[in-house]
Amino acid sequence: MRLVINTSHQRFGGAIQVALSFITECKNFPEHDYHVWIGHGVGKSLRTEDFPSNFYFYEFDFGPINFKKIREIQNTLSVLELKINPEVIISTTGPTYFHSKAPQIIGFNLPLYIYPESPYIQEMSWKAKLKLALKRKVHFHYFKRDAIAYVTQTDDVNQKVRKVLHTDKVFTVTNTASNYYKNWKIYPNLLPEKKAKVFRFICISSYYPHKNLELIPKILEILAQKEINNVEFVVTLKENDFKTNIGQHKQIYNIGPVSPEVCPSLYNECDALFLPTLAECFSASYPEAMMMEKPIITTDLGFAKSICGNAALYFKPKEATSAAKCIIQLLEDESLHNQLIQEGREQLNKFDSPKMRARKYLELCERYKVSDRLA
């Protein structure tokens, strides 16, 4: 099969990890020819020299997407598609803003469009809600125009996408921790040496308002009032995002964006995962923490529970007092700590392995491919 893996539109965010893992795992299926359109976000971490001769790479940096840029994307990729003549095109996230001649399978990973009950959306101003509704309409237009089928990462998202896009061509392929976590390497420490009795929470995420990272300083303030000063948080934000939205704090370390292969080593320097997010289609942080045997504290929302099950402590969304209570509970109860780790091991069995995920993507490509479509 001759296929295109399209990441040309991807610049940042958690979807980068999914694309990188899929591309890498495709090496296990040498019967296909892979034409990989590399966007800026994926290109920063992809070592093209590590791939065999049935992989062909094309680099792009379209920058921020606007209507003028969409025309550029269409014109540029159309020429390349004619040259490659693929049987199918797949992108693990969309919209791709590219109307191809070959069948195109696109991943859906936009939680704010399908979880209107999220506290983040509920508290928006009417202007912000209007802006979100307009973006949703535009994005849905490109999804419907360009995709022959859709891929989601949970069954819950699958059902919601079927309703909002009015289609039954939606398939679930679960996310998981990449193979970097299977045989992880120890990199030089990114954090200062941890003092005795200090408990560190890791939160690997880019900045988005719905990630609710502003909650962290408020939690530390509540813990300080209770004379609990041995808790630290580690975030991975761009420096400007950190200064603007979090601010300097002696118990918060910002180490900046981290490449995927270094993340397991960073988890190893910490004690637990803290994720205050208000809307997700999936977060790889959950299975990553489970694989690294770290307890999880996260928001008490449907998407989080559908992924974590009994492997997490849940706090009321946006409530620092509730989050602080969970933290204290974890600090004081070693048996709970160990129980969450064990629950995480069991929860991992519900996720596809990286290789199985790639196999399922390729099976979808086989299902929808059209041989010699452009000939």
C-alpha cells in the first residue's frame, strides 16, 4: 500500500506524540511505502535518518493557520499528491485543511467542540462562546469536506463525534504511552536534587486555557496555610506562558518544553502526576504515568474517569481546596499510593500498545484505500 501520513499542519500539542509514535511504529510494517509529510511540530523530534528506504519525507512549516494559509496548504499539497499518487492519506489529528483526491482518514481531537458541559466552557463570556462556536463551525466544515472516515481515541468521543458530524464512519483507536516508556533511557536530571520528604508532581503540557494550570499556585497557597511546604510542581511551559499565566514560585519548576524521548526520565524524577485539565479527548499523560508507576490526581470529569478508572484520585474541577485535599490524602496514605499504582498497571491493559495502534491505523487505511485513484 502506498500511503501518505500527513502531519504538515501540526505545530504543537499532545497530538505530536501520537503522530511520532505512529510514524515510528510503521517501521514494523515494511510491506507498505510511507510518504510522510512532516509539519514543524513533528519535525523537531523525528530522526528521519533512522528510517528504512520505504519511508519518504517531505518537510513543511506553514505557520499559524488562516484562510490565506489554507489556500497555500491546498496548492502545495495538491502538487505533491499528484506526484506521489497515494492510495490513501491518514492524519492522526485534524482538521488538515487539505481537500485530497485520495481518500483521507482524519483523527478528531478537539474536546471543546464536543464537551459543552466542561466548566471551562460554562464560565466563558458570551463573546468567547460566540468565537468558539464560529471556530467550531469552520473546523467542522473542513472535517466534513475532507475526511472519508474519522478516528477517535475513546469510545465516549467516538459517540459524540458521530452525533456532531452526523456520520457512522468513526473508529476508535486508543492512545497509549509511546515505546519511549517501554525501554526508557535515563537522561541527565532536569530538576534540582530533591530534598528529603519533598513530594513532586509532574504536569507535562503545553499551555492552553482549558488545561487550568493556573490552579497550581492556588493549591500551594492552601497547602501553605496548612503548613504543608514539602510539595513541588514541575511544568513544561514556554517561558512566556509560564510568566504570564503561572508566575514565579519557589515550589514550581518550569523546565520548558521537553522532547518525548526525555519525558520518561523526567517522570522518574517526580513522584506523581497532577493534571487539572477541564477538557480532553485523551491525554497520553495518564497512561504514561501508569507505565512509570506514578499515582494520578486529576479532575473529576467524564473523560478523565473513562481513561483512568480507579487509577486516580479525582477533585472537583477548578477547586483548589478539593485538589489540595487529594494531595494531602496521597501524602498521608502510603497504602493508597501503592493501590493507585497497582490500579494503573491493570488499567494499562485496556489501551492498545503502540504497535497495535499503528496496526489498527493501517487496517483502516487498507479498508478505505483506492488503488490507482489518480492514475
